Amino acid sequence: MSVRSMLARQLDPALREAPGLSPANWAVCGLIVAAMLVAVLETEPALRTGRETLFLAVEIGLTGLLALEYAVRVWVSVENPAYDGRLAYVRSPAAVFDLLTILVVLATAFGTEGFLLRLAMLLRVLRIARLGRFSKAFDAVAAAVASRSTELGLSVAFAGLLLLVSSAMLYLVEGAVQPESFGSIPRAMWWSVATLTTVGYGDVFPVTALGRVFAALTAITGIGLIAMPTGILASAFSDAFQAQRAAAERQDPGTETSERAES
């Protein structure tokens, strides 16, 4: 087995024959978590002040290691039949996100002000999402959401319609009384969003009797609005995990044989 093949089996979960993460991917997970924690801690002025050079050195070091890991993944990507070549892997969404993160973070070493810094902070924190590549649970969640995309789309459309109707009714009833809060449908939408999501900040509320009637109906409807996608996703998650468990049992016939022997 060549060095490239061995590295591919260590870095690409799809090529790993043994269950669980490889030692190399455990190390990558540790780097990602460390980089995320550094990015979070650096946003606190009390910790950052006087330690800017230390934070910068740690971040560049961690980013450099992740950049090396990215380069190795590009090199070994041809071992995976899913990619026609290294260019196909580089153009994949995951690889593009990795490269963007590395470039933006390294760019902050030469200019750490304004939008670029905030973008780098966001990307550095979002690197934790890369851990999802190493977990079959994330695949099950993605499959569950995809299997119920039509139902979820209908629930989103229903939520948008309800938001529009609620905002329009409060605009008609409360617009003349509270023009600052309900003087237009877009202004009334802030109240509708807070109410339909059952958050209810209390900073804006209707004062007329009819307005409060519509507000009560909106609040009660919001409970059902939240429960609808929750039920859809719960059912989808249950089906996805059961399918994943059945697939694992088919791949491991020894488990099925032992279960039959016990019965």
C-alpha cells in the first residue's frame, strides 16, 4: 500500500474500513475544537488585551496545521472514486469552505480591522461544523431533513402566509393608534415574528380591544406553528435512525446471528 493510500484511509472517513474515527481524524477534530475555542475567547477584550501577539501566534499555528491537512486531503482525494480528480474535490462545498477559512484567517494577520476580522471570527467559529463530516449521525439528520423537504416546505409557506396575515390585521387595527410600531405591515412584522415564535419580547404590543383579540389568536396559532415542523422532523429522525440501524445490522451479520442464537 502506498503512502497516499494509507493517508487517504486515515483522512477520508468514506475509505476507512474499521468503525469509528481514525487517529488522524481525531487529531483534526482536536485542532478544529482548539481553533474554535481560541476564536471564541479572542472576542473577549479582557482576555485579548495585552495578549494580541499570543492569540495571533496560536491562531496562525492552528491555521497552518489545518492548511497542511487541507493540502494533504487534496493530494489523497484521488483515492476516493467519488471524485474524478483533485479539481473535483477542490470544487466541493466542504473543500471550498476550508480554503476560504484558511485564506481569510491568514489575511487577518496583515490587517485585523473591520469587516475582514469579523468575517474571520465567524468562519473560525463555524469550523466546528466540519466535525459533522466524521459523524454518521449528521448524515442521518441530513437524510431526515431531505426526506421531509416537501412537508417542511409547506410548513414554511404556511408560516409565511400566517405572518403576512397577522401583520396586515395588526396594521389595520393598530396602525392609527401606534404608528411607530404598527404604522405599516413591515413594522408590524416584528411583533408578528416575536409572537408567532412564542418569544414575546413585550417591547411592542397592541393596546386596542380588537388588536388584543387578534394578538391572542396569533399567539395561540404560533404554538401550533412551532409544533408542526417539530412533529415532521421527529418522525423523519426516527425513520432515518431506524434505517441506519438496519443498514448497520446488514453489514454486520454476526450481530444478527448472535441475536437469533439467543432467541
